[in-house]
Amino acid sequence: MTRAFERRPKSVKDLLDVAALSRAEIEALLTLASLLKAKQQGGTSHRLLQGKTLGLLFQKPSTRTRVSFEAGMNQLGGHALVLPMADIQLSRGESVADTARVLSRYLDGIVIRTYDHATVEEWAREATMPVINGLTDLSHPCQALSDLLTIKEKKGTLKGIKIAYVGDGNNVANSLIEATAKMGMTIALGCPSGYQPDQHVVDVARVEAVKTGATIDVGQDPYVAVKEADVVYADVWISMGREREQARRLKVLSPYQVNSRLVAKAKPDAIVMHCLPAHRGEEITAEVLDGPQSVIIDQAENRLHMQKAILTKLLGKRRSGER
Ligand code: CP
Ligand code: NVA
């Protein structure tokens, strides 16, 4: 017999990309995240995932994603289990398929941070539990969804908001493009040639933008990107796994630094965002990152609240032990 969850589309079982969510699903996540944030801040118990266990498998370093998922799971009354790569048989060549199918018998969900996006797709295919993308070379959906919460809090709305993304058109940029397209916002990217966002992501987002009224502008001039922007967004120039390209990236991306001269060209009340970790003096100056327009710590906090909403939606609907 086909089990109920197997009949559901993958986008419902897993969270691999923002593009797989509907606008209504994103709105529901934003509402739930705000509710859970209020409960957490008001000291109201919200043990919605009692008895559930979340696995955390990280093949790249992480501070925010790992700790916020682990703390979030604890706050929801569940348990999080870090699976150090070196300690599990995957590191000795056991297949993703066998690992995913076996771990699905023990866990209620898993967060995976890895290099190749195809790896999280394989996990999602093989696992019967929900698989959450905790960052791949292609995308970082939990970051972009959390950032929508921060923008909504700071600006009061997402409607009519323009994000300027300046620098390397990386995983974070790709997920912000997907989120913007879904929510009918505007994003303008100022990224040098050779460091533009993923073309497939942009093409799919532009199709979505026709339906939602979003605008996706991909350009090379940071000053054009920040014009009339409500949000100026920076990320590192050297993402995890790109360390060997350091010298070239520092050279090509240096005109793309988010500094006070650039931020002054955005709207006067523009907020400055950065997913962190940051390299002061490279992609952003200390003056801007630690300045009055920066919302980076609130932005990092919202990872916790949005991810608790994601966990509640994905793990909450499954009965423990359901396969
Ligand atoms: N922004 C973010 O994902 O941070 P970590 O790499 O610390 O998880
Ligand atoms: N683009 C960065 C994001 C870190 C959270 C990286 O992939 O390293």
C-alpha cells in the first residue's frame, strides 16, 4: 500500500529550495515563525515536537545553522543529534542511499549541509523522513526564508520591497532570488562577470516573477543595484569550498565592497543585511556592518524562529516512526 506521505510531492516532505514552496506555504511559515518567536520571548511553552529526533549532518563548518537547529529542536520539546561525518560509516564509503534509508528508521528528520546540491536531492529521494537543506553550493533556503522574516519585521511588509545584493552571486544570492520571485518583491544584483547567480535559478525565478509581479535584475554595477533599495545585502566573497580561488576572488570582487559610500546611494532608511560569518574589510566594512543601519544580529536570531517553523511544519505532521 502506498503510504500517505509518499503520495505527497517532495516539496512537502523536504525543504531543498525556496522555489519548491508556494507563496502560501512561505506566508504560513512567516506567520508560524512570528508566533513561535512571541511564545519563546514570552516564556510560553511550545513543545510541538515532543518525542521527535532531528539529525544534523554537516560536511562544512557552521555556527548559526547548526546551533539554531539544535536549540530550536530543544525548545520545541524534541531532541537534536549531531552526526559527526568522521564518526559515521558514510566517511568510509557507505552509500547515501543506505544511510538515508536506515537513518529514516531512527530519526524524524535530518538537516544536511554539503557541497553538491545533487547530494541533498539524493538524500531527499532515498530518505523517507524530511530532508532539510542546511546549505549547498547552490542554495541556502533556511537563510533566505529567515531573511524574509527579518525584512518583514524591519520594514513592516514585503510588498514593494527592493533588495540589492552586492558581491558574489552565490548560494545565498540564489535563494534570495527564489524568495523574492515567490513573494513578488524586487531584487537587483550587482555581481561581476563570472560571479553571477546560477542561470537556471534566475530563469525559473523570472517565470515565477511574471506570476507574482516580482522584478529580478541581474547586473554588474553595485551602484545601479543599490539605487532605491530598502535592503543592502552582502555575503562573503570566498564561500566554503572556494578557498583555492581566494587570490582571484579578492581581486575581482574588490570593487563590490559594501561600504558607507555605497550604502549612502540606497534609500536613507535602508537596512544592511549579511548572513554571516563576515569578513570585515573584504565584502563589507566594519563601519557598515557594525553601524546603525545593520540588522545582522536580529537577522541571525531569526534563523532560530524560522527554522522552528520549518521543523514544526515538516516534522510535526508526521507521526513518530511513520515511514
Ligand atoms: N549564515 C549561516 O548559515 O551561518 P553558519 O555557516 O554559521 O551556519
Ligand atoms: N556563501 C557562504 C554562506 C555561509 C553561510 C558560504 O557558502 O560559505
